[in-house]
Amino acid sequence: MESGLTAARRSACSNLSQPEGGDIQLLDEDNPQFFPDPRESDPDGLVAVSRTLGVDRLIHAYRNGIFPWLKMDYPPFLWCWFSPDPRMLLFPKEFKVSRSLGKAIKENRFEIKIDRDFRSIIEKCASVKRSHEESTWIESDLIEDYVRLHELGIAHSIEAYQDGELKGGLYGLSIGNLFFGESMFHLVPEASKVCMAKLVEIAIRNQFLFIDCQVSNPHLESMGARETERSLFLDLLEEGLTGEELSIEWKKET
């Protein structure tokens, strides 16, 4: 659940000038299901680049432990696909509730909704300014593809409201018995954390193996997420995808 672009990964993507002739593979637009083996990428985790995203490619990326993370800011404006090592995972029963979060939950400070306004959540994640980010990585084409994933019942949002106004939220993908967190935002303190607490509650109730948080940052670490070697993450990923697909009525999980 990325909350800031690291210099290393921005550099890894920005240094690509001619991917067609280099070591990083340019994905075939006619074969969206193919990705190189992420186990063979370097610790920064740059696996491949592509001209477009696309719903089919996104689904197969997550099922292979890969996610899109920023578009090159110069021609040919390729999307960069990553599988970093280590990987930040939150195992639901390891979730930590801080004193301030516990107080917000106890006071019912927020009304929590699920999948009420997915588009607004992802657009807010794209537009809210963060001191540690130079610019957003959530481009318009990414928004449209994730909205389509939401319409297919794969991507979901958890939203926090006060007096009917959206104050925070998160979104991600539910595949197998796993949740792949993408981004979160808050306009008032604790708003995004109460959404994470609700996600953890859903994860425990439905026996999710882990919540993928992608890369380390202090905010996620404070909530109990921890770094896991990529090789172990990919083994756990395979385990989480081999079982029967969960049938969750997300809107009723509130």
C-alpha cells in the first residue's frame, strides 16, 4: 500500500531510455498475460515496462506478485512494473491499534462505508498532496482501469465519513484469500487508519492470508506491517491463490 515514491525506484524507471534493446523487457500488448519471473529481478524490483496497463494485464500482474508503479515522465511514457525485495506485508492478526486509533474507533468518530464511491477514493488518493511525494503516480489511465476492476468485483474501497463528507479511505484488490492494498489517504487524523482497521477485521473474518502493503514506510510499520523476503512473499502468494476463490459481499461487510 504505497504512500510515497522512493528515489531508487524512480531512478530505476527513469534510467530506461531504450527498453526495447535493454535488459528490461517491453511487454507485448497482444499478450497481456505474460510477465517475466519476478524472482529474477533485482532488489529494486523493476520487472518490465509496458505502453499500457489494461484490466487483464493488471489481474495477471497481481497474481504474479507484480504491480504498476509510476509511469516514465518522458517519451515514450512507459509504465514500470515492480516486484520489490523485500515486500511489505501485514498479517491481519499482527495489526497494531494505537491509542489514538483505538479512541477513534471507540468513539465511532467515523461512519465506515465499503464500495460506496470507489472512483472518489482513487481520485482523492491521486490528488491529496503529500510532503514526501514529488508528484502522483496515479495517472488517469490507471484510474479508469481500476474503476473497471471495481465494476468487475475485484477492486474495492473502504471509506471514512464524517457528517456525510468523505474524510479518508483506501482501495485495493481482493484476489484469492489475499488483499493487495494500493493507496490510502486522509483529510483528518485517523481517517485512513480506521479504514485499515476495518480491512483487517474483514481479513480476519474471511481468513485472508495477508494484506499486501507493497513497500515499507513508517506509517505501515506502526500498524504492524513488516518486511518479508520476496521469495517468501511469492511462496505465500502462490498459497493464497491455490484455494477456492472467496465469495465476499463486500458492501455487507460494514
